[in-house]
Amino acid sequence: MKDQLGLLAVTALLLLNACGTTTPTPRIATEKGTEPAGSPVAALSVPPLRPTDWNTLTGWSDDDILPALDAFLRSCAVLKNRQLWQETCTQADTMRGQDSVTLRKFFQSRFVPHQVLNSDGSGDGLITGYYEPLLKGSRKQSRRYRFPLYTTPDELLVIDLSEVYPELKNMRLRGRLEGRKVVPYYSRSDIAGNPSRLQGKELLWVDDEVELFFLQIQGSGRVELENGEIVRVGYSEQNGHPYKSVGRLLVERGELPLEKASMQGIKAWGQRNPHKLGELLRQNSSFVFFRELPAALPGPLGSLGVPLTAGRSLAVDPRTVPPGAPVFLATTWPNTDRQLHRLMVAQDTGGAIKGNVRADFFWGFGREAADQAGKMRQTGKMWVLMPAAYVPQGSARDAQNR
């Protein structure tokens, strides 16, 4: 039976090229209009993590790292079960209440910085931003609230190929059965064209199609109901189709200049062109399903399974950066040349976060967070802080399993 399942999974992977994903996709990067820089890890010619000295970290001494400790301790809820991180997490827990100078000494004594490099040996990459949006909604459909958030459909198949072939670690296949045949799951266009396919799976209804689209891109958010209740929703699953930037499509069509292909620019375009909006959104075949989360959570859940911290959580490509690890980021504030040097923690990932020096900065909740996230498209450098016992082996996978 195992061999038959393995044959089915591998055959399906070959046939459903559009539905295979290398990592879970709990969140997709904020719409930016062009594809991110950086090359796939599989094409590496230079090891992605290079050990270096602390004095090479641009701006390391400038940051107040107190908030980063709290974010890292959230990571330790997961990392403490891994041999490589056990002692470090235990020591980090004793640092609560210490001042920034003491904490900096702690990190310098317990960690070794590793600069993240692209396959050509360069250290610069793309840094974007994301946030937790607020939508207006209802638990019932009405003339105002007519756009549904869906829960994961029962027929969506998610096959973890590593259970059959360990060498295919992080490879997941998404699809559905049609008779005895595995076929791609419905695309965004398929779902929009025939909503009855997901009838009964409506979680909530909201009043704005564009805001719902960007909620799917962010992967988590809040919905304010008519009675004032706030419902927190988060990523549950994805249909397996690749993400396509509608901002980039608008630039290619000559509808928007590149500098305005931000989240704000796309929303403004939609307001000016309501008759074109539906067709545009359907060009992104990727579709996200949601689940309701406990309202008391201190932040949205990232792919690591811990709440994100505004201004300290980072979404990365887990094939390069070990999930949960501290990451020192040297970049600039959105749309400025003002330096932004900050100790972050890798606690999330996303469908458009592909490449080595590539990250998405979590700005938090609210209007200011949305503004910063929507316009952030900066160049930056990254250093992963790993326990002294870590030995680089060319990829993050060994570190994740130790």
C-alpha cells in the first residue's frame, strides 16, 4: 500500500506541476507588482549561510534588542524541543528583565552570526512588508456582506510526500479526486465562476472584494462584525495554485506605473475601474482558506505556529533560514533612505517569499502598519544568528531537524 501511495504521489507531482508547493504557504507576501529578487535554493552555487564576525553586522549596536527577546522566547516554545536549540532557549528564558546591554552580550556569547548570501555570493536582497488587516463582516450573507471567507473544503487533498520519500522533505501536493484520478484543485477563477463548489464552507461574509483579496495575500486578519465583535482569522490551507502578482500584471498592461504598483495603488486602481476588477483578481489563481482563531491571541499565528510580534517577526524562505531563528536585518524604512537596523525572528513564510536574501517585515495591526507594509520595497542584508554548536551544511534543513 505504501508503494502504491508513493507511486500515486510522485505521479501526481509530475502531472500537477501547478499544484505542488515546496513549503506550507500560510501567508503570501504583500502585493508588490514585481517578483522578488533572489534565486531558488536548489540552484545554489554558494553556501547560503556564511559564518562571520559580529563587527560585520551593519548597525548591530544601534538596535534596542529588548523586544526581540520576547519574540525569540515565543519561538522557543517550538525550538526547545530540538537538540540544537535546547540549551540556548533555556538560557534565553533567564534573560527576562535584563537591560539591552546585558542582552546584547548574551546574544554575542551564545550565537554565531551567519550572513545570508545569494547564489552569486552577493548579500543584498528584497525586503517587503505585511500586516494584519481589519475588515467589516457578518456571519450571515446579505446584500452588503456578500463576499465569503471559506474554510478548508473536505475534498482538498494535501499529500505530504516526505512521509513516503524522506528526500522530498517539505514537498506537499494539493489537489482533489475526480473519480480515481488526482487533478488540480479549483483555481480562484473556478471558485468565482461557480461558488456552489464551496457551498456550506463559508466562514464569514465581508463587504469588500478587494479587502478580501488582500486578506488572502496577508494570510491573517481581523473581521469586525455588525455587533462590534472582533473575529480573528488565520490561514488554514491553500488551493495549491501558484501565486501571481496582479500588481505586476497591471504594470505589464500599462495600467499602472511600477512605482505605484503597491497595495495602495492597486486598491485605488480598483476604485477607478470596478468593471475590470473581477477579471484582474481572477488572474491570481492562488486561493487561501481560513480558520477562526482565539480572540485572545496576542498576534496572528505565523508558519512556526506562534503569535507574531509587530516590528520583530520576519517571514523568510525556510529553505535558507531556519524557522524560529533570530535574524538581524539591515535595511531602510519604507520609501526612505533612513536606516532600519533591527533584530528580528524568523517566524513566518509565504508563497512569494522565495530566495535567500528575501524577507517580509511584519508591521502589526492598524492603519499605520498597513501604510508601512503597503509601501515597503527596500534593499537589505540579513544575518541569521545560530547557536555556537551549529555547523553550516549548505541548507537550513539540517538545522531544523537537530
